[in-house]
Amino acid sequence: MMFQLSAYLFVFASLFLTRAEPISRKELEKNYAKGLHLISLTDNSDPVWKTEAETLELIRAHINFFDVTDIYDPEKEATVALSRYASFAAIDDISIQATYASPSHQSAVTPLFKTVSVSNMQSYLGNLTAFNNRYYTSTTGVQATTWIVNTVSQIAALYPNSKATVSAFKHTWAQSSIVAKIPGSTNGPITILGAHMDSINSASPSSGRAPGADDDGSGSVNLIEAFRVLLASGFKPTTPVEFHWYAAEEVGLRGSQAIATSYKSSNVQVKAMLQFDMTAYVKPGVKETIGLMPDYVDAGLTSFVASLIDSYLLIPWATSQPCGYACSDHASWYKQSYPAALPFESLFSNSNANIHKTADTTAVSGFSWTHTLEYAKLAVAFAYELAI
Ligand SMILES: *[C@@H]1O[C@H](CO)[C@@H](O)[C@H](O)[C@H]1NC(C)=O
Ligand SMILES: [Zn+2]
């Protein structure tokens, strides 16, 4: 009887806990030195080692992944592994959804929309797309970070009463992420608006032309303009607001993972994280719609974003088809148990097919400045409603 029970337990356990020992520090360091990447391809499997060429193959095949090379922590893995096997239950557990009050600042927020400028966003995007590419290891990718730091710092300098700060978040690769912070009258929790500033030509990553106008120049300039509008309005939040422009999203969400894991380990409290990744394309002939992603997001925050769209924007929302594993930077926050959401340019099925190519420009038929303007307004409303 004892034997049978333990045999049963052993079979049961081996079905679910097929995980090997965590990767040792020694193996991490050895493979890191060889230039290998540690890649997570699904929720319920261990990460695997890939060469640089193999990771680029995954990108070309449109297979999303987390590159966890920098953030893998052998000490944490034992507990993470156990919770990972329980995560399917947790994802749908309604009791862990964050809750948010209904939008209530229409009389203060709506007048700000008149000051959200398409021509500013056109100018910012002209500058960002002028870099040959914004790849995370290229010289122009580094210059693009410097351009954002300078541009956002110049805006902050115009409004010193805001006490806003801008800093580069350095990584183990050349391109830094950028964090602009509007302090609150209290320390937290923080409201985060994110976009990724890198771009990629997947056929020729290091030197190929990658204007990345929609992916993700659009979200990047939405955030620059929303930051400017809030500071110009004299916005003095109760809780802090941060604007993040992530490096190295296209190669496995590396910038956002570095920041999200750093916040988690410092016990930083986050009220909400909203990702802006591709906000400018409306497929010709298709009804203009904001696609709310249903997977790897917080359902309570997504409902709140829907209510912001209903209250403030000129176009409706609809629930998109799933975006899938590791599809944009919100997933890095989701993975650290922070509430995150992704309002996308359309239903996933109607999104811009020109991304990761030379062709991702503002000249694409369907690229819409009035469409992306709505996302800049959403960014303003999101920051104001959550942080004032
Ligand atoms: C941004 O682009 C404008 C032209 O649209 C140009 O005049 C300006 O010098 C550029 N700024 C930077 C910092 O490159
Ligand atoms: Zn992309």
C-alpha cells in the first residue's frame, strides 16, 4: 500500500513537475560568455539555450519569446517553477483582478485634448524614423535613445514646477531604456505608460533599414506628446506617473523585463501599466476600432481602459483575438504579477503587415494620424484618472 501510493505520487508528480534543476550560475555565466541566449517560449516549459542566429530565426518565423538571459535567477527559479504550474488557474482567477474607480475627471481631462498635437507627433516620428534603424545593438539604436532622452528632458525643462525627471535605464547591451517620472505628492503606487523605442528589420537586424513608424514609433510619440500635454497643463498628481520607452523589445522584451524585475525585487508598488505598441494603422475598408488584448493582461485594468475609451475617445473598442505569449512589453509586467493591459491599433487580425520591414513607414496606406491621436488622448486620460 505504501509503495503503491508513493509510486502513484511519483507518476503524478512527474507528469506536472517535469522540470530539471534550475540552471546553475556557472552554466549561466559559461553560456553567456559564449553569446548564447536563454529563451522562454511558453508559460509551462523551461527556458532553452539558443544561439544568436536561432533567436533571429524565431523572430523571422513570428514566434514570440522572452529572452531571459539577463534576468534568470537560479535562486528564484525553484519557487517560480512551482507557481508557473499553477498559473493557468491564476490567469482566470477573478479574485486577483485589480479594481479601478470609474472615470470621473471629464471636466478636467477633456479640455486637455485640444492641446494634443498631431503636428508635434509628426515631427517626433520624423526624427525617430530618420535613424536607419533603432536596433538594440546598433549605433543608430543608441542615438535614438539619446534623442528621446534629450527631447523629453527639454520638455521637462520647460516645466520645472513639475519636478519631472528623465533618466536612461542602462542594460547589459548598448541601447538604454528611458524613464521619465512625474512625481506625486505621495510616493506610490506608480502608474506606468510604456512603449518600445527599438525597431528591427528582421531580414537584416544589425544594419537593415527599420523605420518602425507604426512598430513602435507610433506608441513612442504618443507617450512623448502625452508627457508634454500633462506637464504643460500643470498636472500635479497625487501618485507618481512614469513614462517608459523600452529598449530591445523586438529581441525578447529585454528592456521591459529588466525594469519590471528590478521594480519587483525593490518592492516597487505599481497601480497599473498600460502598453502602447502599434497605434497608427487602420486596415483600409475596416471599421476603426481599438483592439483590447484579452491575454496576459489584467482583466480589471482592461475593463477600466474600455471605460476610458467609452468616456473619452471618438472610436469604439472591441476585444481582440489573443496576442499570444510574450507579445509586447505589458507581458513583462504581467509576468511579475503587476496589472497590465494593451490597447492595440485594431483587432489583432487587422494589424499592420509591414512591421519589421523597410516598409513600416507613415506612407503606408492605412497609416492614420487621427487614429493614433486617439491613443495619445487615451494616455493623457489614463494618467490623469489614475494618478490625480
Ligand atoms: C528633427 O527633425 C527636424 C525636421 O523635421 C529637424 O529640423 C531637427 O533637426 C531634428 N532634430 C534632431 C534632434 O535630430
Ligand atoms: Zn515589433
